[in-house]
Amino acid sequence: ALTITDECINCDVCEPECPNEAISMGEFIYVIDPAKCTECVGHFGEPQCVQVCPVECIPVDPAHTETRDQLEHKYRTLMIAS
Ligand code: SF4
Ligand code: SF4
């Protein structure tokens, strides 16, 4: 999963781009739910939030590093649940 750092300027552009609805407004800045972020695997070739973020504040979450297989499994699980 990816994560949003405190460099986020709350510009709102990433939230509607997420195909998994993993991004929401947190207490101070936008946050990513690691249970829903597939790094866009299953939907797009590149993470859509990273593509649109003007301040490049969305790195891989060191607490939630995943393999491609794990991300694909998460994608399939989310699709079944939705
Ligand atoms: Fe959503 Fe994709 Fe960004 Fe993850 S990488 S938060 S799935 S837009
Ligand atoms: Fe924050 Fe970047 Fe999302 Fe804008 S696009 S709300 S700066 S994480």
C-alpha cells in the first residue's frame, strides 16, 4: 500500500481518482486505508494518486510493503466484497 506524508497540502485531487476508494480526509491531511490500496494493481498500470499529486507526497508505506501477488490477491478480495 501507499501512504500520504505530512507534506500533503489537502488539495483534494487524489481522493476522486482512487479506484478502490482507499483515500479519505483524515484528522489533518488525507489518508490511505492500507486494507483498500492495491497500488492500483487490477485497475491501472500506475498508481493514480501519485500521477495527480502536485507535491509528490505519496510513497510506498514502509509498514505495508507488498508483492505484486499480494496486491493482486487484495484486488480480487476487494472485488468479491464489493
Ligand atoms: Fe488508491 Fe491507487 Fe492511490 Fe492506492 S495507489 S490509494 S489504490 S489511487
Ligand atoms: Fe494531498 Fe497529494 Fe492528495 Fe493533494 S494529491 S490531497 S497533496 S496526497
